[in-house]
Amino acid sequence: EKRSFVQDVDRQLEEAQEL
């Protein structure tokens, strides 16, 4: 159940890079 957290963080990091 830690993969979900990692995937969420990875997604947020990608979005932050777009900004």
C-alpha cells in the first residue's frame, strides 16, 4: 500500500515541474 503513495508523489512532482 506504499506504491500508491509513491505514485501520488511522483505525479505531483511531474505536475510541479510543469509549473
